[in-house]
Amino acid sequence: MYRWYNIKHYMTKIFRKILISVIILLLVVIFYFVYNYILQNQTRQNDQLNLKRELYIKNMFADLASGTNLMDGFWYVTTDEYGNESISFFNPKQLVANNISDEDLIALYNKIKNAKVSAKSSFSLVLESNLPPNMQFYNKILATPLSNDKSYLNIKDGLVDLYSLKKATKDDLVKLAYIYGLEGNYEERDLINKKLCSDFKFQCSSGVDIKILGLVKDGKGNLVQNAKIIVFGDSTILPVFSDEKGVYSLSIGVNELEKVRLKITKPGFSDAVVNISVLDANKKIYRAEEAVIASANYNFTLDTLKKTITGVENLIEGNSAIIKTPQSTYTIPFNVFFDKNDKPFVGQIEVVAYEFNRETVPISMMTVDTFDAARGYAGNLMQTFGMPYIQFYDKNGNEIFVKKSSPIKLEYDMYHIDDLYSGNTNVYEPITTQDMERIIAFCKKSTIEYPIDRQFIIDNNLYKLPAWWIFDQGRGIWDNVGYRLVDTKGKTETLFYTIKDV
């Protein structure tokens, strides 16, 4: 009886284990099928919702994507407040996958509404090595970083050495001519072009005839008539003027690799500069970026013979005029003025002054090429912390110039000093009062009159501190100069000129 009981008890335990295993397996199978059904059903519902969302987006953006297959996506090119272009791809499926909100969709719609839209097939990926040589060289120059790298100068110095040693090929000279044009060194560019003609029978006359079309507006978006458009570095080309619709058209001959700069000017308005990069001899028509010229903030009349100056706060001190605006004080000696023929100018001068801040500065001034003496090309995109600007004309509206060799003294209170401290710049880290105090102490000890230049900023890893740039009205580029920091509120002292001659 004892043995039989043990066997029976053992069999009962096995049966229970088997039963439990079967039940568990059955539950797993049931759970799998139920879960799979629910998951598939949920997937079907999500697919339907995604399809509805895609159709919603398609209907919303249909009017912006004419001529494209919207559901395949399309490219759009936008321009930011500083004139920098960005190419993006619009993909409805990706927008749905990213669960974009209606609010963000509206913002995207408004962004694309002002953009240039192109079909998906309009753009394709091309390896750098497969680009035309001119485009490769152009990209190499633009890729020069803003920090310690001196690759731009290495490129330039290498070409200059080949030229000096009389080992330069035709292609070397073409590249060197482009660099000189990029720097606004138009006389050297023309000498290289003469060398190309004499040695290689190339560029003996401007090799590519192009037409440039453009539009001129003021700071409020109004069309500007009768603005004068000239070509920097070529006085043989007659100026053209914008018509009643603000439109101008200019036909010129250029090199197959050349930087063309146009100066747009009108008395009472700030200058504008637009750039055209010629990289393809087959392209004949160019549309320049919109030129924006801003109305003057202040107008004064200075007479260097009578020693008089208009303006309530302005005054004469000895042989200098002191001109004041809310942010700036200019100390202007009477003997610093020259006309377009490089002759000293005396007599009545119309002074046109501006005080630009981040909201009022024309985009056409912020996208001009920038250079410094130590590293050469620095870029073509700027962010301002406030920008004083001044121009001079004779009574007939002809420009009068001030050279760097005999400059004006400028005292300026930085307009966006609070943004410099807060870091509200999207570019710079916040600066501290201690940083400013150290810089002020350095300026007091320095034997250099204006020691804070771009090279100082790089050498001392002070990228949070902005450099000082002056617009060279003779070359159409920004030139880096030094300044002296006076106090922690952003008061600076520096020089000012309109033409760099040294």
C-alpha cells in the first residue's frame, strides 16, 4: 500500500505540471493572436491616420508646390535675415513620421511661401571631385574656416610664389586673378589679366558677356528709382540707374572665373553691395540678390572753409568738426577729404550719418565679403552689435572720401551690449564683466592705439568678443581694424575711413 501510494502521488504531480504547461502555452498562443490582432488593427488605424494626415498636408501645401509631385517631396530655398541661403527638402511622409504639430505646419507653410520651390528631380548629389574645376576652387576658398587655419593665405601665397618665379600656368593665373578680385585688389587683378593675355593669349578681351538683372528697395521695402549702379574695379563701364520699378539691367564682359561686385548708391541712402560669382562660361544671365539701401538717420552740412557745421549738438574745435549721433561721436579734421580724382577737397560737404542696429541694418551690408590682414578671407556673413556708418558728398551729390592713412576718430557706444552679456546672439557665448575688465586693462597697458583686432581675438580665444569692421567704399568689402574698449558698458574708440589706401 505504501509503494502504490507513492507512485500515484508521483503521477499526479507530473500530470499537474503537464496541465499547467499546456495552460501556459495555450495562454501564450491566445495572447499572441490577440496581441497580434490588436497590433495589426492599431497599425491599420495608424496607417489610415497617417494617410489622412498626409492628405491634409498635401491639400495645405498644394498651392505652393505647383509643377511638382508633392507627395514625392520637393526642394525649397530660403534666405535668412542675413542673406544666407539654405536648401531644404519637403517630405510629407517624414513630417507625419515626426508628428509635426499644426502650429509648426503653419510656420513651415509661411516659410516655404516666401521660398523658391523646385521639383525633387531638380537637385542631385554630386561629388566634389566631379564638379567643374572653377567650382572646386570656389568651394575651396569659401571653405576657409574662421579660426586658426590659414589655408586661404596658403592658397594665395602658393599662387603668388608661382607667379613671382614665372612658373605659373594659365590656370594658376586665372585663380590668382580671382583671388585678387575677391579681395577687392582690382589693380593687381588687372595686371594678372594682362599677363594672361601676353603669355597665353587668354582674356585679351573680357571673355564672357553676361547680363545682370537686379532690384533696389529701401529699408521699408519700397522700390527705389534712380539709384546708381556701378561695377567695382572697372571705371570704363558706364553706370546704370534703376527705373520706376526699382529694376536695373547691366551688360558687361567678365572672366570665366571672376567675382563681380556692384555698388548701388543714391544720395541720402546708405550704399548697398551685391555680388556675382562667375564660375561657368555658359551662363549668360545672372539675377543679383535684392539690393537694400536705407534712408539716412541724420543729415548735416560741414564747410571746411568757413569752419561751420549744422546740428544742435555738433561743434567746431580748432581744425576739426565734432559730429554727434545718439551712439557715435566723430572727430573729423578738415584736411582729410579727397574727391574721386584723389585731389584734396575743401568747401561745403553734405554729411549723411546712420545708426544701424540688428533690426534696421540692410541685409545688403551684412552679406559683403570680409577680410583681415593676418588671415585674409574671413567670410561673407556678419552679425552686428550696432553699426555706425557715415558718408560724405559735395553739394552736387558727388562722393567725397576719407582715406585710412588720414582717418577720422570714432567713439561708439555698442548698441547691443546687453545681448553681448546675455549671449542672446546665436553666435557668441555670454561675455562677463570680468572679461570686459580684463580687456579694458589690456587696452590701457597696450602701446598699440587700437589693439583689439580679429587676430587678438583669435590668439586669446576670445570669440565671445566681436571684432570691428569698416566698409571699404572703394573696394566693396569689409576690412578688419582694431579698437580700444573704454568701459564695461561697451564704449569703444577706433578709427573710421571710407577708403583703405594703406
